[in-house]
Amino acid sequence: MTLATSQAKPAEKRTKPSATKIKLDRSDIVLRGISYFFVTLFTVFCALPFVLILSASFSEESRIMRDGFSLFPQGFTFTAYEYIFRYPRVIIGSYVVTIVMTAAGTALGLFIIAMTGYALQRRDFFLRNQISFFIYFTTLFSAGLAPTYIWIARYLNLRGSYLAVFLQLLMTPWLIILMKNFARSVPYEVIESGKVDGAGDFRIFAQLVLPMLKPALATIGLFLALGYWNEWYLSSLYLGSTVEFKPLQYYLYNIINTANALKNSMAGANVTITQLPSNTLKMASAVVATGPIIFLYPFVQKYFVTGITVGAVKG
Amino acid sequence: MATQTIQRKDPSPVVRQPNRSSKLKQLGHSKALIIMCLPAIAFFVIFSYCPLPGTWIAFTNYNFRDGIFGSPFVGLRNFEFLVKSGQLWLLTRNTLLYNLAFIVIGNILQIALAVMLNEIRAKYFKKISQAIMFLPYFISVVLIGVIAFNVLNYDTGALNTLIKETGGDPIKIYSMAGIWPIIIIICQLWQSTGYGSIVYFAAIMGIDDSMFEAAAIDGATAWQRIRYIILPSLKPTFIILLLFAMGGIMRGNFGLFWNLVGNNATLFNTTDIIETSVYRMIMSQNNFTSSTAVGLYQSLFGFALVMTCNWIVRRINSDYALF
């Protein structure tokens, strides 16, 4: 199943269908009708929740309290957003933490994954199979949450440190296998030609192989970035309330789940919790916390389909 | 993994001699490659292998002061308790059934969606609908919790808004354990179907055009085209994805369950899976013995399942084996 790369290529080509040249059967027309109907339906189904959240965030709290959430904004106001940005310290701190972690983690993770993936597919590397298995084994058997937690919190002493979150998200076995599959497509002649020119293994990697791995870097980079941006779980385990600026999704998690978090995040706002427009604030926080990650997709779309296709087939 | 690489022809055969000097030579030869692997090796040693001895906690009456190996040994008593209380059975049942539902329904929908996407000819319609279908995959599970709250909560939920508008009585969804499997499955499918269908879509795109042309000339209907060309050619992809999924069948999607259900004990009977239970034991009860025991049970059970699956697959068709 290494035909994945060649599979994705015709994807663009075959938009002009070969079947239209031959006259359409009635069943073709029926199928096409059904397809348009259900694809539209599913697209709407995917989009609706986003509309719900957006319109709720622009609604007036009093009307939400009376009538409940609905698909269209109840009134139109920026009150919730004004609250969030009136005392922007907390939210900006969260943004900075998340952006720094995402950028640094994606860059570092990508570099290590690329290096490892490349080394592990080199046919002349005699430890290749052993190291591959060493990494793969961690997906088969793991210690589980409790021992891992004790090890990291108590023995590595990382409780309350951003490092506990940052380091653990750097790589997964699956991403390394994915990179290895990608790196296979680099012809061995390229490496050999580098060797003939007297380049060391690291230079061959950095100057010859890395530029050829662009689709892989885009795909795996996207997975890493999503992992960092959407992280809340490790934060809840290792950061808890020990840090002032929580990663965005954990910030959102707290706002949704604990009544006090909402008030604390509006620190300085001299209001009691009942005065806050809590329903619309939650929705506006959700919009702000999700933010830019959604717009990442169009930039990597070109590579993404190839990427997951390669990844889904045999590791 | 291994089988695949061995089949490849080695263009630069290294003469393998079992003596020491050649081993050393190899080591020197691949020094740079080994160094390149070191960060990753260090990562897995620290975060995956080092916690392994900690599973010993499952057999002790762990307390913080005495540490992992100083705490009194209690044999299998932690497991005994979990089995007797019926908790282990409940968690296993829920975890397995949810994953089965995700795998079966998920794959059916993904294939159906891929087949239908393939029928769509309008270029921009296809592009835009695909982009929107991907959106759910990009958001965090926390946001899914927000969405669920927006739609389902009793006082202001969009669903109850709709019910009230049509004259019905609002329903307390957050205390109805029976319908949560459906809600959780819908949420999981909402997030993963669009993304999951790409793999199948790419596989359909990879089918040789001449097959479709030949079928059209022979007067095949659209249904026959699907039945005899498209579905059979999706079979290998389906089997591989299925095997991958089987490997994780004892592992639950913690984030989804936790953000939808959280600490809502009235729903646990139908919604508690291994991960959520372990998380609660640690975070709210500081119970490290039971949580380690459940975790170890999960790992061992999962490991045995993967091994069995792989063994069976290897006997039937070794091309499909994972390793």
C-alpha cells in the first residue's frame, strides 16, 4: 500500500468526469441527485453548531435568559466581547502562552520527527528495525495515566510547569511512522549523490532531503499545531490552577465548567457573578479561544489530503 | 513494518559479519544517523518507558510517603475490588461498545460520503463542502462541550428553545442516561466523519478510469458501478483502517466523553469509560491504586487483543498484518 502518493495525484485531474462523455443513465441522475442532497445536508450539519455559537455570542443576555439559544442572534450586541477585552490581561496572557507553545512545539517537534523519520527509512542504517520497534511498542503497551502522572509530577517534578505540557506533545509514534512513510519516497540516489559529494549524513538530511519533504512537513506540522492549540487535557492534569495564564482551551474549559473562572477571568471587573452575562460570555470565549486555528486549514489543504492518505495506509 | 522493509532490495549491501569489529564499524558508520534518532529515543524513554515500573502500584497499597516500591504489597486485591464492585465490567462494556459503534457507523458513513462526494461534479461546491466538513476536526473537544451545552441545556438550550416554540415541554437531557450514547455517537461522528472520508475518497480517486469506462460501455447502472467497482476497490483501505481501529478498541476518546459528561454521575451507567473513570479517580479522589489497576488491565487487555487480531490476520493474509 505504498501507492498512496500516486493515489492522491489524480484527485485534481478527474474533476472532468469520463462518464459524462457517455450518456447518463437514469440511475446516474438519481444517484447524483441523492449525492447532492446528502452532501449538502451533511455540510449544513457540520456548519450549524458554529453558527449557533457565533450567533449566541452576539446575542443579548436578557433575551437568551428568556427565550434560550437559537440559530439567529437574539438582538445584536458586542457586550460579551467588550467584557472579555475590557480587562484583557488574562485572555492575552493565554493567547501568548498558546501561540508560543504552538510555534515552538511545532517547530521543534517537526525537526525531531523529520530527523528520526529520515534516519529510520535509510536502508543502510543497521539499527533501523530495532529503533522502529522501540518506538512502535509504546503504542502497544503503555503504563497508563496514573503511573505516568506520578512519574512526571513527582519524580520529574514538572507539576505546575509549562514544560509538562510542552514536552509531552512534541511527538507521537504515529507521526514518526507517518514521516518515515513519506521519507521513503525520497530516492536513494539523492542520498548517494550527497555521499559522493562528501556531505555528511546530517548535511544530506538538512540540505537535500528536507526540501523534498515539504508535503510531509505541512501535514505533520498541522497535526502538531492542532495538538498544541487544542490542548487542555495535560494542562488540567499538570497545570491546574498553579499558573496564571492557562493555555487557551484550558482557559475555555474552566470558563465553561466552573462558575468562578468566569468572574476571575474578568479580574478587575467590579461585578458579582450574577451581573455577568454568563451565557453569552461563555459563547464569546469559545469564539475567541477557537480563533485562528480554523483559518490554518486553507494554507495546508493542498498537502493535507495526500498527507492523511499516506498516514492511513500501512505504517 | 519489518516485513515491508526487508522485501526491499538493498542497493548498497553491507557485508554482514557477525564479528565484533564489523559491528563497531557499523556503529561508527551510522554515528550521525544514531545521533539523529537520539532525541526521539530520549523522548520515548522518558515519557513512555520510565513510567512502566510505576504499574507496580496496581499491586500495592500505594501511599505518597513510602513511594512506589516502599508501599505495602497487597497482591491482586485492587483488582479483586474492581471486579467485585462490577466497575471493571461496566467500564469494559462501555468502552468496547462505544468504540464498536464508532468504528462500524463511522466507516459506513465515511464510505457513503466518499462515494457521494465522488459523484459531485461542481468544482466549487465540492471544494467548499469539503472544507466545511473538515472544520469540526480542527476544533478542540472543549468547544464540542460548549456546543453541547448550547444545544442541550435545560434553561436556554437551543433544542429546548425549539421544543418550547412548537409548544412542547422542555426536557432535562442532562439527567437522561438513556439517550447519551446517541448524543455521544453523534458528536463523535460530527467531528470525525468529514475528515475520515478523505482516505476513502482518495482511494476512489485512485481507481483506474478505464474500469468506469468499460462499465459504462457495458451499460452498467450507477448502482452496479458502486457495487462492483467502487466498493471492492475500497476493501483493502477498509481492512487496514479496521485493523488500526481494532488496536485501539480498548482506548476511549477521553476528551469527548469528559467534555460532554464530566462529573455528571447520573449518566455514568451509560457513559463512563475507562479513561474518564481513571481521570476521576486521580483528580477528585487521589486514588492511585485503583486507577493504576484499571490502567494496567486496559493495557494488558488491549495488548492481547491487538496480538490476537494480528495473529489471525497474518494467518489469513499476511499483507494486511500490522507487524
